[in-house]
Amino acid sequence: MTESVPSTGAPGPRGPGGSGDPHRETEIERLHRLEASSGSDRRRGDLRRHTDAATVAGLDIGTRPDPAAPPTSVAQTGVTGRPTSTGPSRATRKPRRNWGTKSLGLVGLLGFLVIWEILPRTGIVNPTFLPPATAAIADLFRNFGLTAFWQAVGDTMWQWLLGMLIACIAASVLGFVIGSSTFLRRFTNSTIEFMRPVPSVALIPLAVLLFGVEIESALLLIVYASFWQVLIQVLYGVADVDNVAMNTARSYGLGPVARLRYVIFPTALPYLMTGVRLASAVALILAITAQLIIGNPGLGAEIAKAQSGGSYVAMYALILATGLLGVIINLVMRMIERRVLSWHSSVRTEVAK
């Protein structure tokens, strides 16, 4: 019996042993095609690689899926060929002044002064009781060289500053304490709504009975009026805190003080600054009012003296000085608010306009 020897057969078109594995041969052909196209891919700059890099270029270095991927891509280099930053975007302030709005404000002020000048000049109003604007402005500039004028300004600003400090500190502390407790908010809601509408001028008899004509009587009116401006804003700010942020802070083990510092305070700070800015104007009004009625030293007392002595030009000059002082205080408070809230979206939007 003869042993049969397997025939190897002629090499087929796909290599030796034409009846080889078809999947293996398909893979070999695919690899050959990839090798043939690699040269053209390198000449074209490997577009696939750049496409993948463009996907991950916007991510931070630590979160890129491929650490070897370049930090920039063709899409990021732009027409100049210079790569742009891939990190977190930073808000840049563009110094752009809205001259149109400022011009309108200046025109309105000039129009007011022109009307003031025309009324007494034409005899529509008795010039004895309403002197022309030019006379009042000229007397105001003369006051700038008088020591007594600056002494009155200093007394007014000192009362304003003390009242603002007391009101802002007391209202901020009570606002955060009351706002952080649901029980305290409900317990004090009726009392706050009852006392807030009471006008500070109604407390003048009480202030005179308690302190006479000392500075404490003016401080009572200033603190009472400014306190509610700040307190209400702080309460609104604390109530605006996101519950998800508070729950997240608790889950990370932050205590009450840490939650107040990192969660509640940043949320309530814009409200607090708004309350302080509003309180600054109210405090100046009450300081002048207390000096007019009670007789505390300051610009209000000087206005009362000029009115009682029949020096109406000096009276209107001092009234202009109080208005100028209010404008300066408002500008300073707005500048402080922008610096303190430079990180807030409302300030960034205002600067970008």
C-alpha cells in the first residue's frame, strides 16, 4: 500500500498555498495600502493628527487624552501663524468711554444752569430770593479759599463717615446672621417691615431729647436711615445663595464659618456693595438735615445761618457745595464697587460696553 503525499500545488495569486486564510490576506493588503499612503500623509502634514489635536487643544494640559498632542493646532494658529492661549479665558478690560452719554449729562447740567440764570434775569422769579446762577457759582469759588468753609465740610464728612461705618458694620453682621437662619428670618420679618418705613426725620425730637445738639444726635439719624439700606440688601443676597452650592459645601465637610466665607459671602457681596452705595447718599442727606434742623456743625448749619441772615447768594453757594459733595461721594463709591466686584459678571459687562 502506497502512502499518499499531499500535493502543495502551484502558488496561487495570493501567495504560496493559494487556499490560505482570506482574513489574514485582507489584513496584509490593508497594511500595504497604509504603508503606501504614509508618505503622502506626511507630505500633507498628517491632517488626521491635526484634526485630533484640534479636538484636544482647547483642553487643559492635565485633561488632554493624549499627552503628546501639541498645545496648539492649525485651527488655533489663525492667519498669523501665532498660537493662541489654550488656558482659561481671562476677561480683558477695554478702555472705551461712552462720550455720548456723558455729553448728554453735561448738556442737561448746562441747561439747568441756563434756566436758573434766565429766571431771575428776566424777572420771572424775584432775584432777591433766587439770585442768578453765575453769582452763586462765583461765591462758591470764593468759599474754596475760606478756612471756615473747609471746616464745615470736614464736620459734615466726619459725621457722614462715622454714621456709615456704624450702619454698614451693624447691618452686615445682622444681615448675615438673620439671613442664615430660617427661624430668624421669619421671626424678624414683621419687625423689619414695621420699622423700615419710619422716616428718620421723625426721630429728630427723640435725638434732641437724648443727645441735644451733640454729634450723637446726627449719628442717630444717619445710622437709622443707612442701616435699613444695607440690611435689606444683605438679606436679599443671603437668600440668593444657591442651595446646590450649599449642599455641596456641606458634603465636602465645610463648617458654618467656611460656608459663610466661600459660599454665602461671595454671593451676597454684590448686594452688600449696592446697599453701601445707596446708604452713602442717604447718610449725606441725613447729615445735612440734622445740621439744618438740630444745629450740628457742618454745611447744613452754615446754610441755616446764611438763610436766617438774608445772605441768599451764600446760601445757594453752599447748596451747590452739598450737591458737588454728593456727586464726589457717588463717584468714589462706584469706583470702589467696580474694584471690589471686578470678578463679577455685571461689572465685566459694564466695562465692556
